[in-house]
Amino acid sequence: MATFKNQTRHVPAISTASLPDIVFMLLFFFMTVTTMKDTDLFVENQLPSASEVSKLDKKDRVIQIYVGKPKAELLSRYGTEPLIQVGEKIVQMDALRTYLLEEISKRPEELRNYLTVSLKADKEVKVGIVTDIKKELQQLNLLKINYTSIEDPS
Amino acid sequence: MPRRKGAPEVNAGSMADIAFLLLIFFLVTTTIETDAGLDRMLPPIEPPDTDVVIRQKNIFTVNINKNGQLLVEDGLMDLKELRKAATAFLENNADGSCAYCKGKKDPASSDNPTKAIISLKNDRETKYSTYITVQNELVGAYNDLRNREAQRLYKQDFTVMEQDYLNPETPSSVRDDLKDKVKRIQDMFPQKLSEAETSTN
């Protein structure tokens, strides 16, 4: 009995030896899920600001189209006219439809009717090119669009 | 002095601190980015089967030229006044069938909110930022009216209700409740914003 009492008198120190392991595990988790940027942009993309915006979550049903002038270092290659970037490449207006069809077929079938196109156009582009894109979207029956802009609560 | 056998043990006590430091750094810099923007529906490409006759007084035409100037109902207008003008047009209520409207009942303007259409036309050379600003003001006019009615009926802003409704994290019981309310407000001021073909001259 006496020996039993002796044992319980001192609470043994909790071993913190595995703490680094736990923390490293968390660290690696965050390091792997952190994505700094989705895509490398070849075009200028200063979004316009708007106040009446709605959030665009559910990334699996969003197709993104970037429109803008080529970045300064690519000006010699592409000229100064606004370009369309989809995914990781620059496409011409006539190739846009092929890309969009490809993109639609990649999505799960049950989501295909709910796809939203996020139009990320630079402030400085003319509406003409955006109108042309919208006509293409109409042809493909992608009617839900989102003029992506920076939220400006004023 | 006897030779030491093997390297001395490295003290790993501060490892946790280092790891925590890194962890906190990544926690802070991680931003799960969500985009936001103006939602619009494009008109379907096939024309409707029946020709709908719309009276001119039910259409609120907004024209943007390539210099970013606004022509609203045949008059030059400043961007700041657009929202007010659009709001006045939407709830004008000329035929008196809209009980919740506070408009002037001007017989030369729209009959009621369900018939009122805003038609936005633009030049191909218009700057995109101007175009978005104008769209923003027009959507803002709808949101102002919807917010007003939502405040009156449910003591809550429509934009907040809609956001909660669309948010997948809201419990489904709340969502079902919101669905009817959102639908009701949307029906009170249906968003009829037509983007006509752009002029090419």
C-alpha cells in the first residue's frame, strides 16, 4: 500500500517529445494545401471594381476566361491587342469554342447545366472583345456569367 | 581525456518552436481566395416563339458611347444619377397595380415593376470598367428596391438573405425558409436587364 501511495504522489511529466511531430504534420498539411496562385497570367488583369457583387464559390462549376493586353514582357511576341487566356494558354477567338467544349466535357455530367463562366477582363479592354466572347458563350448555351470584379463597398 | 564516442546529442527541445513559427507563417499567408462579381444571365440564342410586344414606355434605355458618356432615355446623364433614375423608373407604377411601390405614377413611365425592362446598349469601343460601373449601378437599383421590401417584410436585407441562401454552409432548414422569401422578393422586382446587341459604327 505504501509503495502504491509513493507512486501516485508525483504526477509524471507529460512527454513533449512527439510535439514536434504533430506540429510538423500540421505544417506539411498547410504547406501542401496552400496554393499561392492558380494560374500564371500572360495578360494584364486589373479587375474593375463594383459594389453589388455576389460571391463566386463552388470552384468546380466555374470556368475562367481572362481578357487583357499581353504583359509587358510578352508585348513583342503578341502585340498590343487584348488577348484571351484560358487555363494556361492564349487562345484566339475561333479556338475559344473548342477549349470551352473541352472544359465542359471535363466536368461531371450532373454539374454541366450549372456551369458559370467567370469573365475576368482587364479594366482597360474594350467591350467589343467581351461582347464577342459572350456571343460564343451563347452559342454553347453557357448563359450564366459573372463579371468578376473587385469588391468595393462604396 | 578519454575520446568521446559519437557526436553529442542535439537538443531537440526548440524544434517545436521552429515548427510552430513556420506553421503560424503559413496559416497567416494562406488565403483561400474566392472571387466575386456581378452575376448576369445571357439571353438564350433561340428567339422566343411568340413575339412579345413591349411598349416603349416600359423600356428604360441606357446607352454608353465610346467616351463613356451615358444617354439615358434620350438625355445625357451623369453616372451618379443613374441609380436614382433607374429606381424611379422601376417603381413608377403607372397602372397602380403595385401596392408596395412608392413611385410617382407618371403615365409616361413604366406600368409596374414586372413589366419594366432596362435595356443597356454599348459601343464596341466602350471601356470595360465604364461598362461594369454602369451595370453595377443598374444592379444596385434593383438591390436597393429589393432591400427596401425585404426590410419591410422580413427586417433583413435582401442581399444578406440571398447570400445566406446561396451559401452551402447555411443549415438546410434555414435555406428552405429563405428560399420562399428570396423568391418572393425577386418576384416583386424581377431583374429584367437586357443587354442588346452592341452597336457597330
